[in-house]
Amino acid sequence: MTRARRIYSPQEAAVKAGRAGVPLAFDGKPVESIREEWVVQDRWWTERPLHRHYYELALANGRNVTVFRDVQTGSWQRQAA
């Protein structure tokens, strides 16, 4: 029996970040530019608050990808739409 997976669930991402925490590379591919960035803080009233810093990246190979850093754990995730 296969296990159901939520659609658009974040997946672990290989992000290399600079000193300021800004992504420099994704999956070994250089970041050409940051198209947009935003912060999400939600569920602060629960036992599992959400605090993420999102980046929409334009990579040197022409791909676009959206990643976020979980501010609480420091881990990087990819958010596919």
C-alpha cells in the first residue's frame, strides 16, 4: 500500500547561502537573481508556529524555483506549486 502525500508539500532543498543567509546556489546551480522574497509568520497561537523566509530564485540555467528557510530550524525547503 502506498502512503498518501500531501500535494505541494515542502521538500528538502540543497541551498548554499551566503553570510547574510541569502541563497547563492540551489542544487549546485548558481542563483542568477532573486526575483522576490517574503516572510510568512502564521499559527503563532499554536504549539507549532510557522516562520519562513521565502525566496523566488532565477537560476543561471534559466529555471525558476521557490525555496524557503525555516527560521526556527534553519533548514531549507523547496516549495513546488
